[in-house]
Amino acid sequence: MKSETAKTYILVILIIICLIQLGILWNYQNHGFPISFLMSFFSSDGTDYTAADEKAAIEEFFVPYRIIVSNGWESHWIIGTNDKYFEQLWQNAKHHLTEALSSKKYQEFIPLEKWGECITKRGYSIEFKINIPNTLLKSLLDLENINSEDSPGLYKMMVVPGGYIGMNSTTVYVMDGKGIYKYTTGRQEDDLEDGGFEKLITKLEQSKDNNSEYKVFAELVNTERFNYSISPDVLFTYSSVYREYNNINWSVPGKIGKNEQDKLSKLDGLAKIVLGNEKDSFDHSIDSNGTILFKNLDSIFRIYNDGFFEFRYIPGTQGLEKGSISSAFISASRFLKRILALCSSDNRLFLSGILENQDHYVFTFDYLVEDIPVTFGDNITIRNYQQKNAVIMEVSRNKVIGCRWILMDFFKLKEENSYNMNTISLLEKSKLKLNEVSIRDMYVSYYMNDSRSSTILPHWIIEDRDGNIYAVQMIKKEKGS
């Protein structure tokens, strides 16, 4: 009996070995060593990721679109991503958010129309471009003990340290698409360098650099004089203040190569960046049009002369489970971090969209150039795609199944131009039917609407509640005036 059992185990093992060997032989033909076949048993790609690598990838792309400090009903300052306070405020906000969502229930539910009262308090706001679903937020903050059904997502949050009014706690307002959730956390002050939050307020008030100082529409007592709808936290200036902005140039990343000979010399290095440890399982080639190709039996990468990057997992979603949004975001972050190495080290992406389809997720990302977003207009059509985002990525569970990416490097031009920042005047001169538009946000952006031009100028972008954008040309100050 024991002999028969042993024979059965041996037979099963031999069958498994045969199946693996068949897969190896099938995948090995003309494609080098079959890492991709073996890796399909263990992970989504051929790159070895440690827990630290995974955490770094997530933290690079789970970052606020912007952070704004408010001294109350008067001034609001955008904190630049390169400012040391940006990371400190974000880390403190994550601490408060974690503590808030770990509590059993919010203290108070506040209607969305009261958001203007929240953001005019003395504190700082954290803003994402979209609402982060609570299921994804739970994973990104490593929260185990929250009920996803009862907890909010995160679109924006306002942190109000209680120390300056003698309170022993901090009030946190979390806003998602449904409403505002009020929490109280235990810490009185935030841990900031150089004296804490009040010292930061004083520093900003005394600063002579007014390029980052704004007001918000909630502070306009006579808002009723406007016959249009606008979100209370939209930043604006209403006097004829001039601020300096540089135009920028863009180019195809130099790492891709300028001509066929240059590309051939860089092909092996490009393969290592794009494919990681799967490099030897792909064919590497350059076609007659100068397009770089990496291809095996189930995946194809293309990098075109104009910098357009395209990836397609040939089987698509066939045989794949949709999985959780958190596992999909982790896979997207890994992929982004790898391919972003083709661009300049100064390039930064922010999460600009999440769409949940029946069998996969779609994430979109866009560029920030020194804290100013790059917006693509309706005229940007590349390879028959109307590409409105820098990166459009499709992910199913732990597998990226498609990606379209406009690879760009940016260079700030030396000359500064002064632009009139009178937001109210710009709105009224925008030629938009403002009484028919519900404005969600307004901001300065580098607006690209002609891929043939290498220079991108700053514009005012008006964004409505449906996500439509309207570009308004900024008024430049004439030299000598």
C-alpha cells in the first residue's frame, strides 16, 4: 500500500515537471531564457521587488496634488513639493488620517456645502485631484481595523491643530464625494521643524514672495453678485497682481536615442529599464520607422520616435481576475516607477484619475513641472489616440495589461514673463457662458494643445464639475509698462 502511494506521488511530481518543461520549451523558442513563464507562477513581472521597493513605489505616487496652509479667514499659501514643509505636513496628515479612520466612527457628518467653512479655518488642507476610494485608502495607509462601508474616501482633508486656541487635540475634516466627516485626534500640535505650525504661519505671513499666496472664494462675502456656481475652495486673486512664470520646452527623453545608430547603442540599456529581469526573454529590435520593439509571446512594448510609449499584454484580461483596487494600484506603481526611469529624474507624476471597469481598473497620471500641472488639450492626438492624460494604464489584479504614455522631458526657459493674476477679471473675459458652467477648480497650468510646438505657455485652466476643461490665455505684462 505504501509502495502504491509513493508511486502516485512520484507520478504527480513527474506530471508537474513535464508541464513546466513544456512551458519552458514553448516559451524558450527564439526568446532567450524563459523567465516570464516561470515568473507567471509568482508575480506580475520579472522584477524582484522587496517590501521596501514596493513601499517606495506606492509612496512616490500616493502623494497629494497640493498642500495649502491657511491662517484663517485671510490668506492661503500653496506649499511647493520641494519645500521641506511639504513632506512634513503630508506625514503629519497621514498620522491624523490613520488615527481618525481607526476610530470607530466620525464625530459629525457635515454636508458638502459647508466645506467653505472648514477650509477657512487656521490649518492646512491636503488635496488630491480625485477621490481616493476607501478600499484603496485602507490599503495605502495599512489600516486593518476599519469598516470600509462606514469610512469615507479621501478627496480633500483639512487639519486644524488645536494648540493655538488652547485645545489639547486636533480637528480633522475629511471630504469625499458624499460629504464631510469630522474627527478629533489626540495630538495638539504637529511636529514641524523650526518651531511648529504657528512658526510656519508667521514665516509665510512675513515672506515677500507672493507667488504662492491666494484667497479662496468662500471668503467673498458678496459671492451672490456672481451669477455662476463655483467651489468655495477655488484659489483666486482679485487685484491686479502680476506674478512671474517661465515658459517651458519639452522634448523626447534623450535616453530613448536620437537616431537609429544611437538607439542601437542604447537598446540593451533600454531593455533593462523597461523589462527588468525579463530582459532576456524578449526579442529586441528597431523597425524601419525607428520604433523600438520589445516582444515575446504574450507582451509587446513599443517606443516611437515621438516619445509615445505603448505596452500591451496580448491575452488582455483573459484568464485574469479583476482583483482588488489596492493590488492593482501597487502593480501600477511598480510599472510607473520602472518606466519613469526613461525620463528626466526631475519628472513628477500625480494620480489624476481612477476608473473601475467590469474586469479591470484604469489609472491616469499627469505631469507636474515645478508644482504646475501639464494639461493636454483636445488637439493632442497621438497614434490615433486622443490622449488627454500623460499616462493611461489598465490593470487587472496584479497585472498591467495596457499602458499608453507620452514620454516627455521638460526644460524651464530662462526668461520670466509677468502675468496678470486678477482671477475675477480673467473669468469675466473668458468668453465662457459662466451661468451655464459649475466650476470645480481653477488653476495655472502649462497647456499643451499642439504637439508640433516644443514650447508650452502657462494658461488659466477652468475645470467644471463634469471634468471638462477650458483654457484661458493669461494676460502678459508688456515690458516697460
